[in-house]
Amino acid sequence: MPQSVLYLHGFASSVGSSKAAFFADRFAAHGVPVVIPDFNEPDFEHLTITRMLDQVRAALAAMPPGPTAVIGSSLGAFVAVHAAAAQATWDQPARIDRLVLLAPALDFGRVRFGDLGDAALARWRASGRLDVFHHAFGRTMPLHYGLYEDAGRYDATALSLGLPILIFQGTRDTVVDSQVPVRWATGRANVRITFLDDDHQLLASLETIWDATFRFLQVDHTSADTLSG
């Protein structure tokens, strides 16, 4: 079991999400603290991947020393894999030793926003603002074009990661295509995918996810050979 857990919430979600609260409660019962950075701070409008990674870096630096598992949901999973890859370059000891990815938006960035279409992207670029519905706040909020520009700097398919990774993907997910994590896991022997009869939120599967995650975190992953795609 890791000494601490970092939970990264998804796009237009918050530290008060159902999954964040669920994991915080379950780990607390085992004496494991869970830290949840608020990616809506200092504001949602100027959200970028770079800012999120800076928040992860700061959160890790403030946590007690020792191995840390990172659980990332949707966009939080995209940030998690980049944080794990980048930690070797940070001016602090590398400590992320395994990842749990929930409905991971591993194609986030230009691919995902490309679904808006050229005309909508052009309007977003010209105005600098895109109105999106923020699920945690329950209202439409502006999002600056800087997120799209910054996301283009990050490509999850190009990352080289050797740490153990467990993915949970809903077969009825209409936000992240179930083939996205499959393609990403191809050729990565350290990645295991569990498919669930659930949607993007995975709320109906939390008990199953917890049981599998608990077992995953208990294993001494001394060799990538212990997990297979």
C-alpha cells in the first residue's frame, strides 16, 4: 500500500466529486491520506495542462515523503501519465510509483478538441473564449483558448512509462472511446485494462474499482512482467 495517494479530478469536475470523496473515505479507513488538487483554482477559465502539472508538482512537494499512487479520472488521468513521465526532471525526488486511470482521456488535446470542427475552433481562437458547462458548478462557464494551444504540447502516446498502470474503462462511455486506452496500452506490458459495463462516470462500478485498486496497490510490483496488457 502506498504511503499516500494523489487524486486528480477530471475536466469541469472538482475536489468534491463523488469519486474523489469515495476514494478519500476508503483510503482514510486504511490510514492512507488522499490529497486532491483543485484544478479550478485560481480559476476555471484559464485552465491549462501546464498549470495542472504545476499543481501536481506542488502537491507532491508538500506531501510526506514516500511512495505515492496517483489516481486520475478522465482529464486527470491524462495529467497523471504526464506527471509520472515528468517527475524525473523535477527538482524533487521521484515518488509516483504506480497509476490508476479511470476512463482516461489519453487523447486529450488537439485530437479531442478537433471534434468541435474547424469553424468552431476558429471562433474560439478569434474570441479567445469557449462556453462550456461545468458539471461541478452547475452552470456554463468560459474557457480560454490557451487550453487548446497548451494541450498541443502534450502527447500521451509518446510517453515512455515503466511503472505499473491499472486502467478502468466503461464500455458505455460516450466521452472517451473504449479503444483509446486499448490503443495506448498496446505494446506497454506494464498496463492492465479492466472493462466495466458502465458509462464515463463509472459511478455504478466504484465498489468493483475499489476492490481491484486495493489489490493492485497491495502488490509489490518489482517487475513490469507482473502486469500484462
